[in-house]
Amino acid sequence: STWRVDMTEVLQDKNLIVVAVDNGENDRVYPQMADFTFYGGLYRDVNIIAVSNSHFDLDYYGAPGIKVTPIIKGNDADVEVEVYLTGAQAGQEVIYTIKDKAGDIVAQTKSADTKVVMSISDVHLWHGKKDPYLYTAEAQLVEGDTVLDNVSTRFGCRSFIIDAEKGFILNGESYPLRGVSRHQDRWGFGNALLPEHHEEDIELICEMGATTI
């Protein structure tokens, strides 16, 4: 889970930043019960992020400040892009852009609104492992010609139905969900897996023909 702390008000010209972790018992942090070992320690990246006074929100549930919701309509897709802003000022606008897998712009608009809907004509559907095609949504917060902040996220355009009799239907076709559960731990490493460990796990899961995790 991503979490952030706003340090703005306590920063000085010179700072000593200490990150400490505590695996002591508490009733505030999940999980409280599970069928796996609770490890301690720090095994994810820690970053210091500096932004303009006006910026895409960093405190909205640890999210990137942008949300994308595609809706398929025939051969096209309406894509709702919503952004969350902190410190926005009058006169500022957001440039919304959607790019295809090759990086070419397929839709773009500029607005003072924090939610817009753009259309993708002849949309290329995301179809699971068969065709995991992704678009990219980008948002730039601008004031005149100055870009104050920017965010982006990848997304797939697809429709799905869960039917008690027919199972999982993806883009109008049957797409059986067969897969495994995965716990991130290894002998000698605990939870602190290296990138090559994650890659090997995924390769093994794909090798067995799984379509979901």
C-alpha cells in the first residue's frame, strides 16, 4: 500500500530525514489475522517528491491524482478522465491527452474542469493475455504556457460481464479465469524480494497457463 506524509510545514534549510519502521503489535494497521507470516522491515522504495504549490493531489488515498474510466460503445470508447488537484488557482487549466501504445495522440482537450470525457474512435480493446493492449492517459496542469505539474497512467479499454451460468465474459467472449494466489516471500529473503524474484514468479504463473492471479 502506498502512503505519503506531507513534510512541507516542517522542512528547514537543512534537514535530517529518518524513516523508521515498527512491527510491534497494534490494532490500527492491517492485516490483523492471516494464514501467512507477518514480516517487519522496509522493502519498498522511499521517495521525496517536490511539486509546485498547485499540483495533482498526492494525499488522495496514496493514488496518483488521476482516475480513468473507459466505457465501450460499439467500435469506439468514451473515456472519462478525472483528476484531483491541490492548491488550484483561477486561470489554471488541465491539458488531457490520450495516447495509443505507439505514443501517438488519439484524443486531447484542454479544460478548467477536473473531469472530462474524450472519445477513442475504432478503439483497440484490452483482451487479457491474448491482447493486453494499453493506452496512456496524461494530464498537465498549466498556467499560461507554464506546466506546473503532470501525471499519467496506463489503462485498457474493455467490457466485462460476470454470469453465474456462463462465467466471465470479456469483450463479449468467454474468458475463463484460472489462476493462483501468490504470497510474496522466499526462503532467506522473507518479504524483501528482489526484482528478479518477482519476474521469476510471474514467469512460472504464466508458464502454467494462468489467466488471473
